[in-house]
Amino acid sequence: MYVLFVIDELGLDASALGLSFAFGGVGAVAGSSVADRAGRRFGMGPVIIGCRWLTPMGYALIPLAHNGAAGLTLLCSAQFLFGLSIGVDGPLEMGYRQAVTPDRLLGRMNATMRSLNRAAIVIGAPTGGVLAAWLGIRWTLWIAVIGLLISAIAFTGSEFRHARSGADLPG
């Protein structure tokens, strides 16, 4: 939906789209450079949950954008925040999963996570397309933000919030 929103709805050109994606890359590099220190200092659970809140905050900027320089600034900020959140979250989440999974099950765990990720794309992409055709792209983006907020709320209310490292779990 993002590409359609930027090009079709806002009327921005491909260079504006590319610039916004570049800001996402800068955010990801910045996030990955502080992920380890943040995880050690604040604990993996709290940092990952913080990233789960940062993602919808960034995504909420997208449907707020309109054409012009102000809209492009919102899009670049949105992509930077999203990149920052996945840059921090990704290494910590993967490290945590690997720390709590017995060695003999690591291959299965990684294959299962990849399968779930791909299944979410296979289900989410056409669902997003149907919603965009029915409600419009901007409303569909708001629905995505709500979904991300629900995920953040679920993580915040879970026992995962107490996780400091993979060594925290019994076993």
C-alpha cells in the first residue's frame, strides 16, 4: 500500500519514494548499531516491546501525509522510525529466540518463523488490496496502524516484558 499511497494518492514521484526508503535504511543502520547495548542495558523484553510501540508510531505518520514537502518530510520520518525500530528489534528478537531454543530445535524454529512471516505476507497483501479497493488506501493504512498497536498492547501485557536475556527462561 505504501508505494501506491506515495505515487498514486500523494502524487509524489519515484525519487521522493526512493528518498523515503533511504531514510528507512538510515534508521535501520542506526537502530542496529545500538541494539546490543540497548538490550544489555534495558533488557531484551522491554527494548523489543518499545520497538513494537515505535513501529505504529512511525506508521501513523504515513496516512497523515499529504503532497508536497511537508508530506515528504512525514514519509521520511515514518520510514526512519520504522527502520530504527526493526534495526533494534530484529537482532534482539533473533538473538532471544536462539538463546531460548534448544540447539536441536534451532533449524525448526527458524524455518517456522520464516514460514509464519511468509504466510503473513501471503495473507496480508491481498487483504490489504481488497481493503484499499473497498475503503481507500489511507483508511487501509490506518487499519494497519491499529493492527500494529494491537500487537504492541499484546506484547506489553505479556510476561515477555520481564525478559532481560535468553538466560531468564528455565530450561
